[in-house]
Amino acid sequence: MNKPLGKPNIIEAPEGSIASKQTAFSEIPMIDIAALVDGSDPESVARAIGKACEEVGFFSIKNHGIPQDLIDRMYQATEQFFDLPAEAKERLHIANSGQTVRGYIPPYGENADPENTRDLKEAFDFGVHGEEVSPFFGPNLMPAELPEFKDVCEEYHDAMMALARKLVSAFAISLDLPADYFEKLQRKPITIQRLLHYPSQVNAAANEIGIGAHTDYGFLTILSQDSVGGLQVRNKEGEWIDSPPVEGAFTINIGDLVQSMTNGRYSSTLHRVINTSGESRYSVGFFLDLDYDAVVETVPTCVDEENPASENTFTCGEYKYGRFVYVYPHLQETQNENAPV
């Protein structure tokens, strides 16, 4: 099994008729998923999602069933966390979590495109609590100053997980697979819930922006944006297209694992954040992957005589950890002691 560690964007869309049909899109499509959520017509929603994954790799969803009150409380907790004194946040530094890689990430503590930019953002990563430490699993580092923080993070995580399961079933249907096809690969999936704060830049520097150009490493991302904006998505022609926030909607994108598993039929699309609004930008992302040891291989409906299954099989965990080593300076400094065994 090949180990695609370190270098980013190593999962390329193959050449051939099944290769990515991404277009020179000029806007991010909006999909009403009510019929998926209530089960009345999941197939029609799945077809719309499949089209968006082929042509854009990003789409927005409305009528998703997540209560606005929960979203509002999550944002309140997010702002309260980033308003904490620097020393309180530094006590929760992600380096203190070892292989679990959760906690606080200060500005420049992660750089999504380290060869070209530094990330002027701060973040906090949260996941399912566990006592045993292993790559991407273990205890969360929690701020003692915010006693209700843990509860709202867990409530939001549970809601995102339920929504993600529905979206994953739609991906399967869109690929002419059984709706539960991916469940065997997501019994105990890696999940990361990320709270983000982007300070405003009056003039964005070429080598320092909110977050550098990158694709997401995993399977699926559910992003909530505040009203400030700043997310940009690159189309087939290399143009950066704004993905503006829509009240009550989530932005969805697929990651590298899906591009690999679909033989390049679905696109894991480059994106970045540049905040020149004059005010702070906050967002909350939920990242769903596969099980740590799940093998990433081409699904049967994305294979034909002209487009054979990729021979570059690997596990979700080894790919994701390799990407983390590439973007986290603290993991690069201690790679040997942090590398999975």
C-alpha cells in the first residue's frame, strides 16, 4: 500500500473520460435538501448534489433541519473562546494534545499552503471525547473559563454528524451505489469540529492571508459562515470565485478522499479565505472523514475499461496525518515522536 505522506494535493484527478468535469463556474450552487432530510425524495436531491460535485466541488444547502438557535449558540461560544486572554488559549495549544491533535491553534500555528503563504487565523479543534490517545482520537482540551463551552460543542457536533450522515447517503445514491454504501467505512470516523477566527486585513499581503489555498483532506466538510464573507473557491480556469454566506445555509465541499474514491469524477476544489472586511470573521467547520484504518480505493461505479481503478490505495488515517505534518510546524519539529505507530 502506497503512503501519500507530506506533499499536499497529491491526489490528482486522472486523465480520461471519467476525469473531473469541473466547469469554469461563476457561482456556488444552492441546493434545497428538505426532501433528503425528511426522506420524501432523496434521489432528486442526490442527483443535484452529484452534479455540483462534478462541476464545482462546492455547494450550499438550505432547509437542512439544524435549529438556528443551536447555530447561534455555537457562534456565541466561538466568539467567547477567541475573546479569552492569550495565556488562557495558549494553555490549550494543540501541541499539548499529542497525537489527538486537538485544541488551540494560534496565528501561523498552521499554514495550509506553507510554500506560498502563512495563515493569519486562529482556530480551535474539537472532536468526540475519548480517554485513550491515538492519532485523531482522545480527550479534548477545554477552557475552564467557559463552563458551558463543552456542552454546546458536543450538541453542535451531534447535529453535524446526523446531517453529515444524510449527505453521505446522498453522495452514495448520486454514484449509483446503495445509500448505506459508505457506512462500513465510517463506523468510527475521524471528525474534527473547527472554530475559526479571521482577523481583518486592510490590505491582504501576497504571502499572508486568512488561510492559504488548499483542498480539504477528508471526505466531507460542512461549513457555517458568519455574515462577513471572505471564502473564495478556484474554478477550472484558475479564477477565484466568492462563496458568499447565505443566512440559514451551510456551505458543503468534498475532500481529497472523495476525489480519489470517485476516480476524479468528483472534484476536491482549491479554496482560501481573505478577510479584508474591516471586522473579524468567524466560521465553524465540521470535517467528516472515514475510519482511521479505512482503505481508500475506487468505488465500482467509477471504473470502466478506459478508467481502471486507481492502484494508489492507502488508508484514511495515514493520508490525513501526512497532511497534518505538512501544515503544522509543531508536528514537523516533533515528527518522529508524534508519528503514528
